[in-house]
Amino acid sequence: MPDLPESLPVAAGMPDLTTLLVAGWLLYLVVLGGWIVLQKREPVATLSWLLGLALLPYIGFLIYHVFGPQKIKRHRLRRASSRSQLDASHDAFGGHADARELARLGQAASGLAPSVAREVRLLVDGGEKYAALLEDVRSATQHIHLEYYIYHCDEIGTALCEALTERAKAGVRVRLLVDAVGAVRARRMFRPLLDAGGELGWFHPTRFGRVWQRPWINLRTHRKIVVIDGRIAYTGGINISDDHDDRNRDDAFRDLHVRLEGDVVRPLQRVFTEDWIYATGQRDCLKEIAAQTPHAEPPGDIAAQVVASGPDSDWEAIHRVQVGAIHASRKRVWLATPYFVPGEAARMALTSAALAGLDVRVLLPKRSDSVLVTHAARSYFDELIAAGVHVHEYGPRMLHTKALLVDDAIAIFGSANFDHRSFRLNFEVAVMFDDHGVAARLEEHLRGEFADAPEVQPASKRPLFTYRLPEAMARLLSPLL
């Protein structure tokens, strides 16, 4: 048998494997990199994705496929069709020019008309919210609609599920919409509710089995909405989890929620309805829900603007309203947020207000539940403090409050954090009020929070590798998450 050559010769004109891999890598960088540049996102986000693709050949493409920016056209079309049915609203923001402009901005960007509230009750921490919510749920006679990002199979999750099941058995129409990622651990506990006649919807279940479609893993509903009998609504930052229940845990999240009555319930019902139709395809429920949400009598006299935003719109409605409110400030800007990764527009608004001599304060957790986000937030401290912003770090409990107070009348509550994810990737909801009474209650609450949170002092000499380098890397990576 003749001896075989040590290596087979490469056919003339055929490139070797290394050349093919390098060529493929360069082609992938050019094509996908060009696509990312054409998205016209902020420079730091674009640079982050380009570096990720370059440093992680082929794996970077998989990461982009799963976590990269996406738009939801189907959802936007459904929202557009249902927005046409919104009732014309009177100009609730009639007394304050800046507030009227902000309300018009919120309406134009999210399609939800200005409204009014009869009662706005601030609920501090989970214990206060859960007690009120369970009481209202147990008193429901027509319908209960709930939408949550996190729903845990724990003590409060079980108590709420049992209350909903009891109401469903009594003939109350119960619809529960939960995020497929945030509520994945509670999947089994909903069986009694379904057996009792309740309805369950999953928002954006993962689609990893469909390789021809990009998965929705990075596009979540972060909204917290409850509507009971079309009369009472809840929204804010508190999920359904023992992590928020200060009655049972000393380390429970510090948080804030609002309970609402009046005509402001109607736009919140609309947001839930659109999400329910999108997640379940049950379009036949639209007229039924509209009939179950009559105008409140009396409607109320507290000017309120519900603002909804998400990747189904290019307008970043909550982002625009918050930045617009900061630019409109004349006296003060007080912001509380658990995650602080502002874009250039938001950062410029805060620093400009401080440079103009306004009382600008930012309340953040001393340690959030994400090390990366904690370092990313601290990377902005030097710039903020140099401009005159007072930065306070709350601890040891995790601060989860999301609120903005501007001057003496504008107060904004909701589910949105002050970061890229909430402004662009998550489905969020917020309510802006133009009312001295609501603003005074928020001022009282935040004043106590600032008093308990030490102010961050200017850092004259901070070691490069101990602080500045980790912060810079976290800031660069934050748009990817």
C-alpha cells in the first residue's frame, strides 16, 4: 500500500479554513455593524454593540439576535386601532401652561388623552399596598384586571391568587396578565384560578424554538396595573413578591405605589386592554371592557395624564415627558429611581437645571440588586455633583421607588426607571399629576427619604482600577442589558 502524504494539498484557488473564518468575521462585522449604525441609537449604545460584535466573533451575533434592539410593529398597529376609540377629553391641565404642554406631549407620544382623578392615595412600601389591594379585590363585583412584571409563588402571591380565585368563583371576571420571564416561577400556582373561571395571559413567551424569529427575551412588560370594576386603579413600582413586603421582611424593597379613583382609571384600563389583546389575541373583549368602565361620577378635579411607552413606538413617551418636565422646572427637581443610566438628553436636563441654580436632587440605592447597574450609576456622579446636583444614596434597604417631583405641582409616578431599558426596551406606564396636593404629599415623602440617605461627596482622588475603570466598563455595557 503506497504511503499517504503527510497533508493533502489544497486545491488551486481554494482558500484555507483560516481565510474563510476571517473573511466571514469581517463580512459579519460590516453587515451587522452597518445595521446597528443605521438604527440611529445613542453613540454609547452603538459603540457598545459594535465592540461586543468585534470582540465576540459569531457569539456576538447570537447575543445580538437574543438581546438586540427590536421594534414591535404588530403591537403598535393594534394600539393605533384601539386608540381611535379613546374618548375626547376636556383640557384637564387648564391652569398651568407648562403642565398643558407636558400633557399635550404625553398625549401625542402615547395616544392617551388627559384625564382627571378624584382621589390619589400614595402607598408606601408593599405592606400598605398589599393590604389595600386585597381589600379592594375582595370587594370586586364586576371585573378585576391585573398586569404585573414579577409575580412570585410566595406568601403574598398565594394570598392574592386565592382572593382572585374566590372572586372568580363568585362570577367576577378576572383577567391576569403576567410577564413570561418575571412570573415564570409562579406558573403552577394559577391552576386553581383557571379552574374557577379566571383568565390568564402570558406576555412575550420565549420563542427559542423558532430559529427564524428573534426571541422576545429582552422585551418585557414592566407595567404594574390593577383595575377593579372600572372604578379603582393601582400603578407604581411594587410587584407581587415577598421581596416588597415590609410586614414580613426587614430588608424588603423601599417602594411607592398609587391608588386612584376617578376618570383616570379609564386610560389605565385602556393600556391593560391593549396589552391583553396583544398577548392573548382576544379582540372580542374590547367592547365588553369599554362598557364596564363608565365615566366616574364625580370624575374628579386632579389633572392626570397617563403615559405609556415601549418598543412598539419610536417616541419614548415617558422619557420625553420626564425630560420635558425637568426642562420646564423653575424651582426644583427631585428624582428617585432604583436604576440610573441616563441618556444624553436626560443627563443634560438634570445638569442644566442644577447649573441654573435649581434644587436638583437624585435619590438612588446605595446598592441595587445589580452590581453592573450600581457601578454604571456611579459613573455619572462626578458630572452630576460638579454641576450642582445633590446625589443621595439610600440604604441598607434596596430603594425601588420611581418618582419625579418638579416644582410645587408636577408629580410623576409609575413603573419606569431612569435608564435605557425602561425608556426603550420595556413596556412601561406612568401617571403625571398637576396638583399641589399630590405634589405636597410626594414632597413630604421624598424629604424624609433624602434625610435618611447620606449625600455623596465629591471624589477628589479615586483609584483608577478600584473605582473608575469598573464604573466606565459598567457604563459601556449597560446599554446591552
